[in-house]
Amino acid sequence: MTTMGCDVVTAALEYDEFEGATFYSAPPPPPPPPSLKELVSSLVDARDRARAALFIAGDWTDELSFSHYYHQHWANQMLHLTSLGALYFALLWAAAERHPVLPAAITVVISTAYTAIDVWLGGAFFVGLGVLAASSVALVSIIGADGHATARAVWTVVWAFSQLAGHALFEGRLPAFRPAEALVVTPALMVLLVLFRTGWAGDWNGQIRRRTMRWAGTEKFVWAAKTGGITETKVATE
């Protein structure tokens, strides 16, 4: 270690195998901190990797068309829409038992997230969840906040049953069994289908429907298909 005035330089001992001598050299300087542009780029890359791991398509129109392929029958759509409301109400009910402000907070968070996809979609979630949130708070104020775990469990079981029953009975195929699709994309699709029925569509409705059949072959059929009187079992091709 060499001291020069008040400066102390910690040197690393190295060996030169060719010369057979030893010498001292200062350690390399630390790398500079990443710039703001590099930091943003790394965050975007991390987001894209996470999205690729959770979702299957390249954009939201593809995601919605994938979900639409698995939810084409009107009865299955109605079952999903009804069970979606039941699930959200169970969630908001549980939140209201903790604190009466929590349902409103959950409503704002979910509707804001869907607003990032589409303003009309986020607005529809805000209105629908707002009604359910107010209903959950009113229910708790009437019947109290104790002993309702069984009722919420029944609601959740009904939701799960309606999901599977809708696919098996009306679609003839199993659900996609993709958590991100079930928890994020399909709820958005169900609400959008309601908006489409009311006349709000724009170009998005047509784009989703035009891309729907590109996902043919990714499904797992649960019932046999009868062709010409002969029963054939359809096998998944994904």
C-alpha cells in the first residue's frame, strides 16, 4: 500500500508470468451508473418478458380474439358474465367486511387498469364495479360482518362451476386454463361484448372477430363430435 499525502491507494498484487516480476496496479474504476435511457429500456424489456410469460398474443386485440375463440356461444358468454359479477361481488363483499372504503378503492384500481386498454372499457368497469361495491357495503351494514365466509365460498364455487359448465355444455371445449387470460382478458371481453350489443363498437369489434379463427386448433375438446353418424374424438393440437 502506497501513501501519497492524504491519498491512500489500495493496490492489487499481480504476477507477470512472462517477466517473473511482481508489480502493483490500482484496481479498475467501478462501472458508471446506468443512464435514464438504459434504465427505462431495461424496465421495458422486463415488462415485455413478463407479458410474454403471462399472455399468448402480441397485442390486446389478439388477446381478446383468443379469448373470444373460447367464448363464442351466447349461453357461455351469459354464464361467464353472470359468474364474473358473482366473483367480483364476493371480492367486494369480503373487502367491505374489512373496511367500508376498500370496495371503492378496489373499484378505482381495477377500472383504472382497464382504462389503460380502452377508456370505454375502463368506464364500464367503473360503473359496474361501483354498483357492486355500493351493494356490498349496504349488505354488510344490514347483516353485519361476521360469519359470511361460507356464503362467499358458495359464490366462488358457483363461479367455477359455471366456467366449466359453459365450456363443456355449450362450447364443447375445455377452457384455455391460462390464469392471465381468465383473470384479465376474459373479463374485459365479457364487458366489451355488452358494449358491442349496445351499439358501441368502433373498429375493435370487427378486428376481434376477424382474428378469432386464427386460434383454431389450440383447444382441447371434451365431447366427441359426430360426423356422418360416426363418433370421432377430437384431440388437442396445442
